[in-house]
Amino acid sequence: MGAAVNKDDGNEGMLTAARAYTRRGWRVVPVRPGEKSVAIVRWPEMRLEEGDLPKWFRGAADNNIGILTGEPSGGLVDIDCDALEARAAAKELLPATGMISGRASAPASHYWYRIDGEVPATAKFADVGAAAHRGMLIELRSTGCQTIAPPSRSIQVGRWCAGSVRASRGSSLGRCCYARWRRWPRRRC
């Protein structure tokens, strides 16, 4: 679904990428550099149009790009492989996709899919007995979540890579994740 978005031209690069995502039908939200969460109240309901983007992604607005997952972006979901073991397993267990992103310390940790049909609910699977913030293994990010996207500058400096997104059926992608990691307790976004 279009060319890779991995060039970092400073703020103009962010604006160009935000426009490219918006033209794909994906909803973007501004995320402060060095942070993962959106510092705007009611951000899940935010729907920026292309004309709104310069306010948030150019000049003094030195924001990273978050992509709203799930329904707002036409069924775009992110499988976030937090643990090293999950990243290793994802290469073998998840369906092929043309869009994988990450950062220097976890280069292939986000697998993106566009779901045809019913979009699965967000699900989080943590390591049993680990602290909640340290024990996350894998997440299926859908409606109500967002993911930092290329060419954003992450908390840990790194380059991103991205390509086209493969369409998948929500039920099969969900079954894949649930079957592989179902024994871990779920956590809410």
C-alpha cells in the first residue's frame, strides 16, 4: 500500500509521513518526542484531516506520529512483540506482512495488518508473575490504542522501516495470537 516511510527530514519528514498515512486512510495523532503516550485528552476520538496536519507535525510542533489502530484506521492492527521471545516467535508464527517496524533495540517488533471483516478487540498477554510494566510479552493493538510509527524518534534513538500492509482476516490473525499466547493474562490498554 505505498512506498516505505523511513526518511527522517526533521519536521518536514514528519509532516510528509503523516500525510502519507492519512492518505492511506489511517488516522494519526501527535505524540510528544521521548514519550509513548498521547498527551491529549480524548485522543482515541481525535480525527485529524490532512489540512490539520501542519499544526501538529511541522515547525514548533516537533511531535512524533502515532497511528490509531483498529476501526479508526480502517481495520489496521499492530501486533506489538515486546519480549525477545515474542519477536523470535513472530517471525515463524505470524502471517507474512509487508509492514514491520521497530527501533534500534527491537528492530522487528511491530507487525502491521489490515483486517478485512470484523476487527478483533485489543488483547494484551503478560508473563505470569512478572511486574505488569515489565512482563508484557505481546499485544494485539486494535480500537482504542495507538502505536508510534516511522519516522518518529523513539525514546531510544533508532531508524524505522516500513512497507505495504498485508490484508488479513481478523478471525485468523486473532486465532493465531490467541492460540500461541492464550495462557498469559490479558491487560487493558
